[in-house]
Amino acid sequence: MRGRPAELGPGLGRDGALIEVSTTLLEAGLASTVPAETRQFYLPDTNVLITRFFADDGVGEIQDVMPVGGAAGARRHRLIRRVLCARGTMPFQARVAPRFGYGMDPHTLTEVEAGVVFTAPGLTVGLTATVPVEHDGRDVTAEFTLAQGESAVFAMDEAGSDAVPHPCSGEEAAEVLAATVAFWRNWLSASRYRGRWREVVHRSALTLKLLTYAPTGAIVAAPTTSLPEQVGGERNWDYRYVWRGNLDSDV
């Protein structure tokens, strides 16, 4: 089975801050507001990323899911961030700041019953959350505290022609997470490698799968663009395309 385009390849900091690199730059900071030790890892044999916070008064977790398989259905351009508290209490703050056209295109923000809609030329993105959010007409923020066993969900997806975002409840987020985990583990089960480097080989395979362009099966160099080796320098490549030299090395 071919992967989807690497158009929603997020870069995540250890503090839970996310930067989405496609035709839209999205700062989606989501982190604990108290001093905490952080640990970041993938759920075994999947591309579901976990950011865990260890603070004096609690343990919290952010689960970042790009849905595939099962519950994902036709809604392929979607990002779900599920926040949980495993012990004690944990305060969090969130900030969603999209910048369309690599920051060149202006956008409007509209409140709707289901959430918030960001509209720019050629692209409309919806945001829903299970906690109250505020906005300044451009960006969205939220502050909330979770107790043990509680969770919150933030979901962003490309809105349809009716510009209505698709709400994501805690139950749906759990179902999507389970379906996505099952998809990746089922895909990886085809591997016949049983050597001592199994974990490294499988992680490499999962990464290459994320970089695979669905219509052709080609592997892009990286889901990034315009990152020069030196600021102001001439080596300012667009890595979202397939470079034959890179592809040969990958294969």
C-alpha cells in the first residue's frame, strides 16, 4: 500500500510545540505551563508521536496523530492532538497560529458553532477543541488544567466548501488513534527482517513510508523547503520533490 504525500509532516519540539511545513506554516504550541521534564518517543511500530511531561504535581501526555486507515476514511488531511493527564493535575496552554503561503497570504478567522475557521486564498482550515478557546482575530489560544484521567482534543483539518470544521470528541480521537496504530502495525508486519537491528530498520521503514508520494510511490527528499545551508546563501533547495540521487540512496 502506498503512503500519502508528505504534505502534513510535522516537526515537533520536545516541549510539544509543533511546526507544520507544507504550503502552510502552522505554529501549534501545546505544552505544560509548569516546569517539567519531557520525554518524546513513538508508540512502538507506529508513527504516532508521544510527548510526555513529568512535573512535581502530575504526569501529562500529548499524542500526535495523522489519521490513516480505518476511522480516517476520506478525511486524510487531518491532524489530531490528544492531551491527557496520567497522574495528579497538569496545566496546559495552547496556541494555534497558521501562516498561509509560507506567511505571504493573509487569512481571516471566523467563529462557527463547531469551532474556528481559518480562511486564506485557496485553502480553508478548521479547528475544533474540547476545551474553550480564545482568539485575537488571527490566532487561537487556550489555557486549561487536566486532572488524572481527563483529556482534551484539538483537531485541525481542511474544511470543505461549506467551511464547517469536523468536530472530534474524545471518543472519536481514541478510535482514530486505535485505527492509526493498527494501520501502521499491520503495514510493518510485512517486514521479514529479524536481525539485531530490527528497531532501527523498522523505524527507518516507517519514516520512508511517511515520505512516500501516494500517486507514484516516489520518495521525497524531505517534507521541507527553503531551508538554506547558510542564511543568504545560494543552496536554498526545495526538498519536497524527488531527488534521484537521494532516492537511490534511500532505496
